[in-house]
Amino acid sequence: MSFGNVISYTLSNLGIGYGLVFTSSVLAISVHFHDYRTVAIGVTMAGIGLGTFVYPFFANVVLNIYEWRGALIITSGLTLNTCVFGCLIGPEPAEQARRKDKTRHNMGSVENHVTVKPISRCHSFTRFHYWLILVHVFLINFSLSVLGTHVIAYAEDQGHSHVFASSLLAASGISSLAGRVIHGVVIHNPRVSASIYHLVCFLLVGLSYFSMALWTNQICMMVSVIILGYFFAARGPVVCEVLLQICGTDDFSYGYGFMFLPAGPGYVLGAPCAGLLTTRSIGCL
């Protein structure tokens, strides 16, 4: 991007590259971890949040020293380290492979006695629960786009300072960072149902949005945003665990990859729709 002149082309390549890295990293974790899979996914996604929190400060420093082309070259060099760390990820552990082989052997012995209709490799796509997950991902990114785009303007409209409004996003990011790890640890408990926990988390997300509209003083808005960011973090380890229960380990790579297809339209449509509703509601007053 630092040497290019067509920004749309370079940004599209950047988005494709980061999408491949993110998806493959979660898939690698799901293969290599069995007993502590949710904790590992939570820690990994917490690292993403930490990088998102730290990088703006780092980018501001290198921009002041090297300008935007130099800053992009430094960023590209740091990003290339993903190739190095990717090479350190080995093949599927032997213990995991033995577990899969044992499961397939047991299924094969059952099929010798019972006539079973052949199932497609991507049979998870025909399940109703999987399509509910796709709708859920669309709505998550729709609402996340609204939060990231409009929360500062909304706080300023309520009479708060720009400094406080900006701190709402920082507070949301920090609570989300901690939430990814905590959700992974909680969902690791076998007595916790991933589906019910997932439902409760996003019910509280909706209530947090609702509370921000009712109570607009500084304390209530800050508490609402912190709760919102914390439970929004469940879209990482909790959603992955629910998806694993729906698709199984064999189809998880297919299901997880296609799960992000509705994420893009949701994120693109969320902020404009919220802005349009705001404009029309003000016009009606």
C-alpha cells in the first residue's frame, strides 16, 4: 500500500489477507486444543483486542517520525511476522487424530448394522441452527457498527464532552479485552451450556443498548458501555463453541469460514441505517 496509488485495490488485498489470517488462526486453535479450546480462543482474541488498543498509539508515533509511507512499511514488516509464526503451527496433533479415527471407526461399526443415508461433507449448511448463527452474526456486526460509529456523537448530543465521549470507546475496548478471556474460561466449565450462556450474553447486550437510551448521565453511560463491551466479547469464544457443537470438528472449517459472509453486510449497513433513523426521527420532532 505504501508504494501503490490505487487505494481501493490495496485495501481489498489487505482485507482478504487479514480475513485469511484470522480465520485460519481460529481453525488452528480448534484443531490443536481440545480440553482448553475455549480458553485458548479467548486468549487469542484478547490479543486481537490488545493490538487494536495499542496500535493507534504506535501508529501515531511512527506517523510523526516516518510519515504515512514509512509507517505503512513498518506496519507491513510487523504483519509479515504472521508468516513466521504461522510456520510454527504444526500439523494436527497425533492424539487429536486418534480421537477422530476412533470416532469414525465407531460410526463405521454402527453403519455395518444400520442402513445410514450418505451425508454431504457440508451437511451442516442444511441445519436450521447453523442458519440461525448466520443471522446472529449479521445482527452482531450490524449493532457493533452502530456502537463504533455513533457512540461518540450520541454522547456529545447528550451534552457530554468530546473527551468523555471518546473514553466510552476506550472503556468498551478494555472491557471487551477482558471479556474474551473470561468468557473462554467460563465456557470451559462443562456445567455451563454454551448455547444458554450465548443467549444470556447477547440478551444483556440488548439491555445495555436500551439502558444507554434511558439513562444518559456519565456514570450510567460508562457502566452501560463497559457491560456492552464485556458481553459483546462473547462473539469470540462462545460463538465458536456453539458453532463447534452444531458443525462438529470435521465441518468446523467450512462452517466457520462461511459464518463470516453475513458479517460484512451487517457491518456496512449498521451505521448508515442508524444514521438514517436518527435523521428521520429528528425531522419528525
